[in-house]
Amino acid sequence: MSTDSFRDFVLEQLAGLAGLRCKRMFGGYGLYSGESFFGIVFDGRLYFKTFPDTLADFLACDSPVFTPSEKQVLKNYREVPVDILEDDDKLIAWARKAARQ
């Protein structure tokens, strides 16, 4: 799946999220809900922002940290598990937590 087709899939899955916007950045795409930057689409993967109360969900799935290069690591962004990504209701629920809605 190409980067753009994966981005389109993610946007389709998140269509029910209020104020959803996508902006090219990081060699990928940044996701916003209103003014809240909550996600990154990069290299065929989706990453959501984590907080102390949401990190356990990602750790339980062994979700890797967003690491676009050896020198850049964003520890508060973790990969969304495939089973969540493929279920639009669950994905929107996780996105709302990442966007703090």
C-alpha cells in the first residue's frame, strides 16, 4: 500500500472524528482534531500521541515508539495496533483519547 493510499485509508477510518485535518510533515502526515495534534502517518504506519493514562493500552500491544530516524525518537507517540486500525469505532475512540476529546 502506498503512503498516500494508507493515508487515505486512515482518514476514511477516522471520518467520524470531529474537526479532522491532515497536514504533510515529517516526511509523512500530521493528524489534527481541531487544533489538537494527535497523530502521525509515516511509512505505512499510524502513530497516536500517548499520555500517562493511555500508555498502558499501547504497551499491552507492544506498540513501538515513533522513530523516523536513529537520531529522532518521539517517545510519546506509539504505533496504533492493526486490530484497532481496522476497526473504525475503536480507532476513533483511541483517536479521541490521543486528541484529548
